Amino acid sequence: KDAEKELNCAADGFQVVVDRNDFKAEGQIEKLRQYASATDVAAVAISVTDALNEAIPEELRKLQKAGIKVITIDSDVNRETARDSRFAYLGTDNIVGGRELGVAAKGLLPNGGKYATFVGLKNAANAQERISGLAEGAGDKFIQVENLGDGGDEAVARTNVKDALSRHEDIALLAGIWSYNTPAIIDIVKQANAREKLKLIGFDADPPAILGMGEGMLDAMVVQNPYQMGYQGVRILRAMIKNDEATVKEMLPNRDAKDGDILDTGLKVIVPNEGSPLKRDQFGSKTEFLKLDEFKLWLEKYKLTGS
């Protein structure tokens, strides 16, 4: 909405609308078909629910053929088979993000241990990339004993955490892969009085996760920049519709090169204000490293409650 206002989209007759479906690939496919038959849709930015479902890129190709501009945000298509179905991807490099989460795990548990991951849709590209990156970053001393999906249902997300704890008494680390998974982990660990024996990490900074870290219930967050995903998504779609090649070139200067169609919106690692064993030099040079209060100041700057 900030981009819509600041780029004066209304003057060009454009309106930005955020649409949601039911977390299922079928619902997303139906939405795309609706856009194709609409007369007032000029561009679509989509977070792909299932990178393995070939019907989604098929519908994206139909949109492009009809003259509708298409990009992906946050979760991409399968880049091996469907890269042509969108112009660009904007968001986190989820493999790198997963690796940074794994580095955090290794810093918290130098001797390794058993861990579980919790996510909404296991077939989503961002889920697969984050989980594989986590394993890579954590290293051979870590053993994944569970990877549980909840289909976007927060009640199931909480049940998954309970089940993992009951099945594995010696589990050492729990990792939230989507934004709401980390608060679910925190809630269940509180109920079980199990915090002392567990390390807790997660992607994204939902308000309850930020609160949880302040209360000593969370060891590390790998945080994306959804504000920039949204802002830059509107910016590039507007440029594409208006044939503003200069702006597109500025945003994707090497689009014809390998991975030049990816605009990385960056990563932050957030740790508690005091007592964390994690240090700046353990993470990649492009990853921001912030203590919780520093991160809260960043949120205030953009009038955000989470990220």
C-alpha cells in the first residue's frame, strides 16, 4: 500500500489488491483462472503454494500469453521446469536463509542433536529450500527426526509440536519454518515446561515470536523483509505495465545472466539482547545481525509490528 501511494499508481489507473486463497494448490489455480478471465487485471504477483504442481505455472503462462505481467514473491515456481512462467522472483534466497538458520542451530548446540521442523505446506518451494538449507548449515552432527506440515491450520501446527515432543524425549531443537510455526512452538513448549532442554529457532518475526524472544522463549530468528517484497513487487509490476525498461534494468541489472531474474530482498538474524552465544561473524557477510532491541527500532522505522 505504501508503494501504491508513493509511486502514485492511482494516477495511472492502477489499484493494488491483496488476494488470498485457502492454502491449497487448487484454490490458487482457481484464482489464477479468475484473473485470466477478468478484464481489469494488468499484473499478478504470486507466492506459489506448491512448486511441484505443474498446473500453477501452466496458468501463469496463460496469464502472460494474455498480456498480464507475472512475477513470484516469497515462494517461487520450480526453477528447473517453470522459470519461463514468471518474469522474476522477488524475495529471500530461501536456501541461504535456511543455511543461516542452520548456522544458528550449530552455534546454539555445538555438539549437535535431534531436531524437528514445522511448516505449513511441505511442497512449497520456500519450505523445501529452507529445510534443506537448515540441514546443510547445521551439519552432520544434527539429525532431523520430524518434518511436519499443517496445511496452514494453526491448531494443527500446535498439535504437531505436541506430537513431536511426545515422540522424541531426547529432541534438542525445534525450528519454525513459516511465520506462525514459531509462536506455536513457543506456546507448546511453555505448556510442557520444556524450555530448559530445548533450543528454539524460527523463520520470520511474528509479533508473538518477538514477544517470546523478549521473554526468553526464543533463541534466534532468521527474518525476511516482506515490506520490501511488497514494495518492490508493486514497483516492478508498475514498471513492466508501463514499459519502463530503465526501472526494470535498475532492479534486475543482470536479468539475462544465471539467476539474474531474482531480486533478493535480504535477511536478518535476530538474537536476544543478552546472553546469546551467537555472534555476527558466524553468519554470511550479506546477512544483517541484530539484537532484539535493534530489530524493534527497525520495525518502528517502517511502522511494522512484525516481519
